[in-house]
Amino acid sequence: MCWFDGMPCVSFGVYQLPGTNALDVADRVREKMEQLRPSFPDGVDYNIAYDTTPYVRESVNDVIRTLIEAVGLVAIVMLVFLQSWRAAIIPLVAVPVAIIGTFAVMMAIGYTLNNISLFGLVLAIGIVVDDAIVVVENVERWMEHGLAPKEAARRAMDEVTGPVIAIALVLSAVFVPCAFITGITGQFFRQFAVTIAVSTAFSALNSLTLSPALAAILLRPRGVYRRDPIGWVMHYGLGWFFWLFNKVFGLGVNVYAWGVGRLCRLSGLVVVSYVGLLVLTVGVVKQAPTGFIPQQDQGRLMVTIQLQDAASLERCGEELLLVEQICRETPGVAHTISTAGMSFVLQANSPNYATMFVILKPFDQRQSPELRDTAIMAKLRKQWKARVPNANVIVNGAAPVPGIGSAGGFKFMVEDRGGVGVSALAARMDDLIRKLKELPTLNSATTQFRPRNPQLYLDIDRTKVASLGVSLDDVNQTLDMFLGSLYVNSYNQFGRHWQVTVQADGEFRNKMEDINLFQVRNKAGQMVPLGTLVKIKEIGGPISVTRYNLYTAAAIVGNVQPGESDGTAIESINKLAEETLPLTMSIEWTELMFMQIRSGNTAIYVFVLAVISVFLALAALYESWALPLAVILVVPLCMLFSVSGILYTGRDVNIFVQIGLVVLVGLACKNAILIVEFARQMRLEGKSRYEATKEASRLRLRPIFMTSFAFIFGVLPLVVASGAGAEMRRSLGVAVFSGMLGVTMFGIFLTPVAFYVVQGLSETPFFKNPEVRAFSSYLTGAGLGAGAGYSFSRVGVAAVQPYVAAAVGCALGLVIIWAVRGITARARGDQPSPPRRLASRIWTRTPREGA
């Protein structure tokens, strides 16, 4: 029995095959149905109401709008800082170059344009302009010293080629670990990794070739050439703002340089404060609620109805129509599709089960909070409780990931591991559900498992069947045919296709004694009443028995309270189940919650691997262990401010926040590289460590602010996103927005001090000692190898115990350091000391030096 908006109908589903495009399949289905419509009989029409692709279309369109908004905001930031349309257009050219190049690479490797890849492009908007901004800003700085544009471009590239390559290397290296993540988590991370890494590579190539060429052609020395019409408009329209901005920013730069100088003199206090921030970071991360994939308003709901045991199909249909009527009376609901006699969630058939799909109105008609899916579900629950007392009605949103679970919310199985029986299982489940409903973290919890449904047990007397010459197969077939149904054949007539099915009429199978009316033929051709061969008795039992991991089990489903995290709900349910269930029973999570538990702390280890990758990339670039340390010391702060922003907005640390943290590793290092690289160059030119640090910080503040605020304003549309998929965009946007804002404000002070301290230590006689440098190289290599091995084991790459992987990584790190030092020594004509002898020398010399 099926209804569409209260009218009888026949429904059938169309599922796309793996590897196909959902939007293309939907378009072709609609096209085919339009072709078939003229052949329908009079009074028959079709309607495609339940369609998952509108959400996909809306979310993709919203992300594209976000992409355009991000480009506009980035352009405004560049115009404010560069104050010339000629200078602002050079970085903007990098955007289409990087996006088109990324699309080409995605097509080549078989990736599709979806929400995840588009999110990556939105983040990439603020990243791809960074290198070009650095180039243009440095060209303009040299032009202010009196150089012609072409000569200024050449001098600027001499200074920024190293930082541009370093930034591209870091932003690419940070995503290398993402390629090794397995499971559904890896699918999310890899889409981001490819999108951002490829766009960054194109951006670096563009900044090293096209950007300096455009700067030499388009830029004009100020006051030498006459302004063009656009320049005049900007001068008279925004000149006052540019003048005020330059005055305020110039004053801020001087104050900043003075502050950096004072902090370098108080570096010990800064180091202590930094340690305190690390402790605070650990505390904030530990208390942050965890999640996996946020529940999303996808424009559809799933309703499950269950009546009392053995309720008839007709009565179930009546209650279902009442539930459907209440839905259609609720604002925000567009259509309902109802089916009586089955449970879509349990995949079971029973006359007291019913399922209904509620299709909500388009997103542009549901912008107000009271028309969101959560608000509509709350209204429906209240109405059903008051007007449908004879049925248990459960409503859930759509599954966050199609194909993983039939509906939103949570689901876990209660397993009978001791074989105590379904009655004992049901009793314990009722007790557990009663306590679950008292938890403040849960919105609902229920089960459709009932072990006492009225049933008829047919006991076939096999001895009598054999003595009367009746085939046991004939007995079973007769029961199946009359009490159930049997397909006979099909034929065509009157231009239609007909199926022939045999079944006893309803009035002859309503009572137990009606089975005496059925007869079966024996081998002698005589008709034998089934009543003489079968004994019937009434029993109670479950409609269906589920086995999960070989154990008899039953499912409990529910919803997490809005504002509560999935991780908190999982912890509270696990604790309650451990206290309530006996030792013969246990729970196991399934569907999306199982994926969340299985992923565990993957993000933490990916974060560690990203930091190790960046450190190794910078160590190879600078041929030093010290300078990369000055760069990555700022990285933990991005986690502190990102998670703090998530906590402030009442969200959880889900997979999109975790991806944002990995992106922030590269962005935090990018800002630090701009300061460290210039300070290193000035130190090599002979300036003191203090002057090099202070001057590099002063010169690089403007490009740091330009690139950082270009990214921050570029992700601002994600923070205030609305419409389809807004839950995902907001999680990602808040994480990277707050993280980048915080790490920029603190990093511009921490990075100079870190360089000042690390460079000072590296220049001391102790660390200049070749043997000390050799020992530190081996120690660093062993530590990095151990950390990488342990982390790879935790993310599921190495199928060994974590400590075994750490030991293997440690040994591999020592071997690599030994090989690299050997190659370097042969290139220089030196002879490296073996690590064991080196350690012995340091140990024996230290007391003498201290004395």
C-alpha cells in the first residue's frame, strides 16, 4: 500500500551504478519519463518527488557562489594594500590560471567536481594569490627606491624566489601524509590534498614566471606617469582612504618593529609564555567535543511508523494517512511518499510497519530558522505525540553520507553474546532505552525490536506425511501457495503485460481452522487435507531476527540533541550500556558512528605527519635543522585558535575541522617563512642577529598581512554560509578563519623571537662543534623517523604495532642521516664519524668542557 500526497500510487526507486554521475543519471531519468508520459493511460501521471540530486545541485551552486564571493573579497584586500588597479590585477590573474590547471589535473586523475573539491578551491583562492602578492609587493618596494619596473622586478625576484619556492614546497609537503590515509576519512582528505597542492604548484609557477613579467609591464612609478582614467577615479574616490590607511599602517609597522625588538631582548619570557600556550593548546584540544560528519539539512526526512504487535495492514494504513496529513499541514513540507507494510530502516516487512519519506520545500523557500529540517522535525514530533497515540512515530534526517546508513542520527546493535534468547535481549533493551531517554545529550532513542509478536507455529508430522505418501515438498508448496502467494507465469493481452499469481482468497485464510480447507495430492492421486498433516499452535516471537557479527542482535536508533557532539553522545551511551547490560550482552556501533570510532584520533597523527613533512622539506631546502625549527614553532598555535573558534561557535571538531587544521599547518609556516628567509639573507649579508630579525619583521609585515587577510577574507563566505551544505562549509570556514586570524596575530611576534633564539643557539661554540652537529643530526633523524613510523601505524598505513613501527622508523631515520652525511662528506672531501663513536666522544668531552 503506497500513497503520494495522500493519493494511491505505485512507487519504484532508481539507483545509480558505482562510478556514474548522479546529476547525469537524474537528468536522463527525467528525460526518459517525459518520453514515456504520452503512453500512460488516462488519469495516470508521474511525479519525481524523492530526488537526492537537488541537494547536490544546490550545494554545488552555493559553493560556486562562495567561490565568486571569495575572489571579490580577495580583490578588495589586494586593492586596499596595493592601492593600484594595475598591481591588484597581477595576483588576480593567478586565480583562473590555478583553477583551470587544477581542473585539468583533476580530470586527468579521474576526480569529479564535488563539494569536497570545491571546498578546496575556495580555500585555494586565498592561497594562490599569496605568491603573486609577495612578488608584486616586493617589486613596488624596489620601485619606491627609484628603480625602473623591469629592474625592480629583477631585483625583487632575486629576493623572493627562495621564499616562493619554500612556500610552494611547504604547502605541497603538508598534504603528502593525506595520500596514505585509508577509509572514508582518506577520501575526504585526498580530495582536499590534491586540489590545494595542485593549485599551489600552479600558483608558484605563475609567480616565478608570469607575475614578474606582468609587474614589469603593468606597474608604473608613482608620480612619474600620468594617471589613467581608472587611476583618477581611484585617486578621487579612495585617495583619502588610502592616505589614512598608509598613515595608520606605517605607524603600526614602526610600533610592531619596536615591539619585536623588545621581545627579542626578553626572549626568555617569550619562550616561557610559548610553553604556557602549548599547555593551553593541549587542554583546549582535550576538552573539545568531537564529531565526524555534521548532520545536514538535505531537504528530506525519513519517518518510521510502528503500531502494536499484529496490527492489520488496513489499520496501519489508516494511521499512516493521519501521520501523512500532519506532515502536509506543517510549513516547509512539499510532498510525502508513504508505504505501509514495511520498515525501510530495518529492511523488514510486517503489517504493523510503515515508512514515509518527507520531501521539504526548496532551500530558497526555507531560509528562516523555523523552516530548517531540525525545527520541522521538532514540530512533527510534538504533533504526532498529541494526535497519533496509537503508533510509535520516529523521524530522522537524511544520512550525512549517502550509502552509509539509511537515515541520520545514530545506530548501534545490542548483541546477545551469551545466547540467553530474544526475550531476555528485549527486556534488557527496554531498560537501556528507558535510561537512554534520560540522557541530556540525546534527543530520542528507540527500537523496533519486539519479541512477542503473535505468530502461528506449524508443526508438520513428518511420519504421517511419509505414511500417507505425500511429498514434503508438496506440503511446503501448498502452504506457500495458499497462505502466501506463488507466481505462475506472464502473458500479453490488450497491449499490456499481465502476471498470474495464485493465492487463497482472503476469507479462506483468516482463521486457524481454515488450514483444514487446503488439500495436497499424494502419490496415489488422492487429496489429503492439510489439517491431518499439520498441527498449529499460537506462539510469540520477533518479526525478524538480525545477526550482527554472528550474534543475535537488535538495533537501537536515535538522534543526538542539537548542539551536542557525536563524540560526547558515544561516550555517554558506551558508559550507560556498560552499567546497564549484563556480561552476556554488549553493544557495537554501526553505520556512520562506526566510521567515526574507527577513524579515532587520525587527525592528530595526520597533523603530526604534516608537521614532520614540512620540517623535512624546509630542512632539505635550507640544509639546516635550526631554521625549520624557527618556522614550525608557530604551528601549534593554529590548532589552539582554530579549536577555540570552534568551541566559541558551539561546534564540534569534525572531519572538516581536521582538514582545516592540516591546511593551517602550511599557512602558518608560510608566514613564518617570509620572516625567517629574509632574516637569514640579512644575517648572511653581515647584519647582527638582532638587526636582521628586526628589519626582516618590519619589511615582511605588509606582505604577511596582505596574504593572510586575503586568505581570511577569502574564507569569510564559508563562515556565514547558508543553504544546502552550509553545515559543512561553516565548520571548515570557522576552523580556518579563526585559526589563521589567531596564528597571524601571534605568529608575527613569535616567529621573529623564535628565529632570534634558534639562530643564536646555532651560532654558539657548542652547536658549531662538528661532532655536536653530527650527533644532533642523528638524534633529529631518529626522532623524526620514530614519530613518522608511529603516526603512520596509527592512521592505518603500517599493519604493525605502533611501537614496532616507531622502532623501524627510528632505524630508517638513522640510516638516511648516515647516508646523506656520507654523500655530503664525499662531495666535500671529508670523512664523517660513525654515530656510535660520535656519541662516545661527546659524552667524554662534556665533563672536561664543563670543568
